[in-house]
Amino acid sequence: MKGEVIDDRALVMAEGDTVATAIEDLEAGVELRVDGGVIELGEDVEFGHKIAITAMDRGDRVRKYGEVIGAATREIEAGEWVHTHNCESMRGRGDVGAGEDERVETDGAADATTEGDSE
């Protein structure tokens, strides 16, 4: 299997990723050992959804698969569920660059909690 399994509960797809994918339903309070430290989930995270494995500021790139998949629309703490309520997708968008080192100005449109796919 490619990637790194964390405590048999989450998968980091590639080095440098800022999120892991839950490989089972996880409850708030679960602790995961990441990069020599421990992060605690602040909320339930369903199978297939993303978990921040590092803190991110608004505009920071969200990385999964070794690729930039979006930008944080607000501060995201390590251990927080990452989805459309705090991450704006950049995949397939021609109006914003997905450069490695730059931050993105987000309009905050993704600040409302929404349910949807688990990309």
C-alpha cells in the first residue's frame, strides 16, 4: 500500500500532505500519533473524510496525494475535520493557481458547514 497508515485509523497518502484520510469512522477525542507528536480529534470524522495533521492558517494550501487540493478558508487546527466548511477546492480551477509556496485569498464562501463528497 502506498502512503503511511497512522495507528490503523488514518492514511497519509504522500510525504508533505497536510491531511490524512480516515480509514474508519473516528470519534472525537481519538488520539493519532503523527510525526513524533499526538493530535486529538476535536470532532467525529467519518470514514473517507480528511483530518488535518498540521495546523493551517486561512489561505494555506491543503495537500493530499502530494498535490494541492484546496485552500483553508479559515484557521484549521491539527485534528480537525477538513471538508467544504473550512477548505475551498482548487482542483480543476483555472481561475486560481495551485502554486506550492503561495497562499490563496479565499472569499470565505466555504465557511458554512455542508455535507458532501469526502475528497
